[in-house]
Amino acid sequence: GLNSPFIGVVVLLIVGTAVLPIIIDSVAAASASLTGAAKTMIDLIPLFYVIALLLAVIYWAIGTAKTK
């Protein structure tokens, strides 16, 4: 039913948001030693991570909607 795949997405979101501070800290540390374009791209990593997480959830929702 609805329960098993739904739990999977909740776990994905919890783990994803739990890892986010680690990614932000790592990016901040790496960014400190860079300049220019490299620094800008490194600073965008958390944004792309969040976008990827959202896309994963959206694709999951579309996938489960199609199976019904």
C-alpha cells in the first residue's frame, strides 16, 4: 500500500537533511582556500544538493502516482 514507499521517502528526506550541515561545513572549509570561479562553484554545491533532493522526491511521487 501507501505505507512502504512513503516511509522510504521520509527516510530519504531525514537522511538528506541530516547530511546537509556536513556538506555546508565541508564546502565552507574548501571555499576558504579558493578564489574566483572555483570559489563560486564550490559555494553553489549545497544549493545543487537541495535541488537534487527535491527532484528525487518529485520523481518518486510521479513514479508512485503512475503505478496506481
